Amino acid sequence: MRQYWIDVCSRAVPVALLALTMFAVTAGVSGAHGGGTPQLSDVEAGPFRLFVWTSPEPWRAGGEAHVTVAVTSLDAAGQTIPVDDADVAIELAPAGAPERAIVLAATPVAGAGAGFYEGDTSLSQDGAWDVSVKVAAAAGTGDAGFVYQVMPGSQINWLLWLGGALAVLAVVGYLGTRTKKAAAGYTQRAVQE
Amino acid sequence: MRWEILIPLLILGSIYAIGWVRLRRQSRRQKVATRWRMVAYYTGLASLALALMSPIDWLGSQLLIMHMVQHKILVMVSAPLIWLGNPFPVAMWGIPRPARNGVTLALAGDSLVRRGLTLISQPAICWLVFTFIYLGWHDAGPYDLALRVEWVHNLEHITFFLGAMLFWWPVVNGAPRLHKSLPYWGRILYVLAFVPPNAIAGFAIANSPDVIYTYYNSVPRLFGMTALEDQMIGGAIMWVWSSEMMIDVVVIMLGVMFYREKKHKARQAVSAHTHPVHHAGHVEVAG
């Protein structure tokens, strides 16, 4: 075992590092995965046309809540163009309690095209939430909103279950290997005798 | 940064690198860990990173064309390249001895793992499983759902990739070899059999008068094309890329067949030249 690690350190690490560098260069890494449930599509907000997606589906109390916004406008020819100089704020408040609003300053999505912004938060309670997107850019300001029904927090810890299942598999595999080794040893002894 | 993809790729790349170096230290004449196989393996992993971590992944949620490109990279580029890298025996030398013994025991004799793998790696099953996964995900319902729900999207990519690994297993004849190798003509028929279902699906998508994947109606059309035009080109990519890839494989297989035949004849000629008496005797007996 010790020899194994000596081998690894002296010879293989440079090759592995080369491989890692290759991945890092090739990946051109983007944090965003894209997609999500469309909440607003091509909605007029002042001089802008807004598109909004939410993920994961559904939002749960205490869980992650991600909002992606595309800010676009129409040029003289009627073509959709992205707006990349916008300040985008996402406001989330429980229905009927605007004083408890959470305000997110959305940031441009890394690795995506111009005009895409995103923000993350966690919502404390289930039920209806008012979500509004406020955009300010050189062309003017605009806002649009929708209502999202947040579900109660999940009662099942999937990560724990997955970890437990993997641990059981590992133990079963280990025991199976030991049984086979013991059987092989018994056969060998029987042959020798 | 998508760590859930980067970390497995780094682990797979590192294990292969360790195994490759260890095998090369034992002998440079062995054919398990050769330079071209290493290049194939890392190009395969890099193509996985490109498909899942580059802007292609993000753009796939905005354009069907890019989503198709992403899927084609996963199933038509990454999977066969990784198999060509001969990953199993090389990786076996890259893991610690106890783990290696564990894997060997799990695959030895009549173990459950071996029986399971032998069952699912039968060429007909590999073909059917991949074709079912490939066509099934292109149905409008699952496809739109994958775009909306992230874990379904991840499941789609995982099943595409694993299905493609199954599909390419008998074609590349990668280790562990649990069945008798398919003859080259068999491999040619195997890949050609995939062309009609793929072409029909691609043609149907490209020629549909309506937008099939309605999710794309809800995204801004920032690239100067409508959802229908996007779908037309996306369907054509599906149709042409996969069919072209299969034809490439057939050409390569034919090339290998002719090369082997030529080599076999040359060996026979040398043998006849070296042992003329034996052959003369053979003729006499035959006569």
C-alpha cells in the first residue's frame, strides 16, 4: 500500500495534473445549467420584454429558490435583442406581508449570453409568495410579477437515504468479497491436503 | 462551477493516469496502455466536460439546436472515445490493490455482478436499451420536462451517456469482454440498424409543422430564428449527425476487415514460402 502511494506521488501526479489542466481549459466552465419552469414569457415591462424561470421545481420552504431573468427589448425591425446593462432586482414576499420582502440583486449569468440575470435565496415558509422583477437600464425602468405557491419543506432527506444505501452496498460488497476469499482459501487448503 | 460533474471527471481522469503510468513502467511493448488509447480516453472525458460544463449546456435551454449538439456529443463522441481508451484494464491498475482484488472477485466465476453484466451486455440488449432511451427522451413530454426540472435533465444526460456506453460496448469490443466478440460484419449490421429509427425520428422532428418541444416557445428568440426554424435545424442535426457517424463506423470497420484480410494473406504467403515441402506434401495427399 505504501509503495502504491509512492508510485502515485512520484510518477502519476504530473500526468494527473496535466489531465486536470486540460479539463479546466476545455470546460470553459459555466456555473449555470439553464432551464427551469417558465413563469413569465415575453411580458411587457416598460420598454423591456421579460422572461422569468424558476428552479428547482417546486420551491419548498427552507430549500433553494433560484430565479433566472432574461431582459430583452425589440429593435426597430422588431427583432428581440438582449439588454446587458440592466440592474435587475428580484423581490419575494409572502402574500399579504410586503414588509417581509426579500430583495435579491440579480447578477449576470456566467457563461450564458448577454441579457440573462439570476439570483438565489431560501424561502422561510410555505404558501403563496409574490415575486416581482424590477429592471432599470439606460432605456428606462419596468417591472413584472407573478405568484408562486411554495410547498412545505421535504420530510425526506434524500441525501441521507442515498448515503445510507451506498454504505449498505459497500458493506454487502465487502462481506461478499470476504466470503469469496474464504471459500477460495478453503478450496486451496483442501487441494493441498 | 458544476462540481458534481467536474469531480467525477477528475477522479476518472486521475485513476486512468495512474494506471497508465503503472502499466507503462512495467512494459512499453504492452498494448493495453498505449499513447493513442490515452489520447482517445482523455478526449472522451474532455468532450464530456465540453458538453456538460461549457456554454453549450446553458444554450441548450435556449436553443434546440444546441441541446441536440450536446446530446450528440454525449452519445456519439464521448462514449465511443472513452471505450477506445480501454478504460477497464487501465483503471484497474490505477486503483489500490484491495480495490483491484475486490473488482476481480466481483467479476470472477459465476458472481452476481458478472451474471448481471453478461445479461445486459448482450449486443441485442445493448442496442435495444440505447435505442429505447434515445427515442424515449425525444418524446415531447419527457424532453420538455427535462428542460423544466433540473434533476430530470441530469437523469436524461446520465441515461443518454450510460445507454451510449452500452451501445458502443460490442462495437468497440471493450474490456471486460463477457461475450464472444461480434464479427466485423455483425458490428456493421449492428450500427447500420440504428440508422432507420434515428433517421425517422430526426426527419419527423425536422419536418413537423408545429413546435413539438413547446418549452422553446417560452424563451427569448435572441438568435434571429423562430422556434420552428430552430426545431427544423435541430431535427436535421439529429438525423444527419448520427447517421453520418454510423456510416463512418461502417467505413472504419470495412477498412479494418480489409487490413486484417491483407495481413492474413501476407502471413499465408510467408508461411508457404518458408515451408514449401510441407505444402507440397499436402498437395500430394490431397491428390
